[in-house]
Amino acid sequence: MELMCIPSPSISHLIPMVELAKLLTERDDRLTIKVFIMKQPSDSKVSAFIESHNSSSISNRIQFIDLPSEDEPTTSFDFFSFIESKKPQLKHVLSKLTLVESSSNTSRVAAVVLDMFCTPMIDVANEFGIPTYIYYTSGANFLGLIFHIQALHDEHNQDIVAYKDSDTDLVVPSFVNKVPAKWCSYALVAWEVLKKTKLIKEIAYALEHSGCRFLWSLRKPPPSGGIASPSDYTNLEEILPQGFIERTQGIGKVIGWAPQVAILGHSAIGGFVSHCGWNSMLESLWFGVPIAAWPMYAEQQINAFEMMKELGLAVEVKMDYDNSK
């Protein structure tokens, strides 16, 4: 029996999909899983992650298959067009795999498991008569909120966008507390707040004068106008206050992409100032690291609300953002 998993082309979505695959194979030794990889031009971490798993004991049960990449531009990256462009390639790969299976009488593909952002691939699976399942990588509370918003629109003819600047509180079945309605028109807020290097320097000044030891993962936001992964800065001194790295040597360290699980699991970590992505929330809870919530975009504001108001497991840095700038 075989599953085919298609994660979103981002390391933050690939990791939980692979963890799910590992759990499934541990529970049934008849199961094998193929994970299809779509690499974004800006994400250099995916190859290293796959290489580390290919050398592990799970490599005979979980196989990574690259969907061929053409020469894609490194600027003006359109996430959803990228997903659509991979559909013919997935169809070609599935055609070859099903042909081999039919000729060798091997077990057929039982299902395709899709990341929440890869739903266009349902069309391809349908062509082969393969059932599809959606792997939702955000929290159940947020999924309940999405269903509630859809019901307000479809069944009660409410304009959800009108809630953007509203002070109304909504009663949502998946939350104990009322949810501020203006947060429900979250869309996918741009990273403009991170692009204001005034902001970056203010964080640097605060860290330097706090007297606390720190590890700061500082990354370059993707270009506006699309969804893509952030990348690492090539020269941190260009965006940090002059002399900051020298003055904080031995006290703190500024890095790019961070192996978050390894860091949060270290006994030296006393707190986590987090953007409140769902991976980060779960990993912080698992290792018992206190969270200071600073949501930036997407569903992170609702995740912060859940951690702070619903569960009392985080403190607030900033809960509101202005998505008009």
C-alpha cells in the first residue's frame, strides 16, 4: 500500500508533512510513502533536509521524488502560478508510476495527501481515480474559524471584508472567548512590517540594552506581490546598527535560518519571541518554552489569540497589525 504526499514548496510545510509520513509508516509496516518535492528558487534548505533523511533508517519506507524544475525567476515569484505549473509534471510522474505498478502487479496508490496550499493538485489525482486528503498545517481552532467565516458569508450573506475595521466580537464555536471580528479578514498580510529596517534597528537596540543573552534569527522577507519563502541576508551589517555585532559578541548571535527544534530543545533557552506560526507554537509547547507572541501575517494573529486568551500560555508583544501599509 502506498501514499503519495505533496507538501507545499516550503521547508516549514515540508517538515510537518514528513513527520506525519514517519508516524504513518511506524504504525503500519506495509505502508510506503512517496513525498513529491517542489523547490522554490529562494529556499535552499529543502535539499539539505532531504539529504539528511535519505541517509537515515526511514529512507527505505519514505522516498523523495523531485518534480522537475525549469528555470524559474528568482524575482517576482508567484506562489499559486508555481503550483499550477507543476500539475503537468505531477501527471507525468504519476503516469509512469501507475504504469510500472500495473505491469508488476504491485500494490496501487491508496491516496494522495495534499498540503492545504496544494489543492490544485486534486485535479490531477482525480484523473487517475485516486482519492485525495488535505493535510491542514494550521491549528484546529483556526480551521473552525475559517468554516465559521464561510458560513457567515454563504448562509447569512455577511460581508466579511466589512469586519476589517470593526470593533465587533464574534462568537466562534471553536473558541471559548469571543474573537475580535477585525482579525477575521486576515487574508495574507504582506511582510511590509518586516521591510521597515527602522524596526529591525529598534529590535537590535532593545536586545543590546536588555542585558539578556539572545539568538536572533533574522531573515529577508520575500518580494511583495506574491507568496514565497524568506531568504537569508548576505550581509547583516547593512541592516543592523553600526557596531552592533561587535558590541554583542559573546552575549548574542544573529543568524539566518534556524534549526528551531534543536534550539528550542536546548536547556539554555528561557523564552521564545515568536511570530506564532503553528509549527513554532507546537514546538514551543512540546519543549516547555515560554512564548512572547508577536504575530506578523496569515493566521498567526489567531494563533497568538489562542495561546494568550484561550490557553494562557503566552504573553503579548504585539497582537494588532495594520495591513494597509
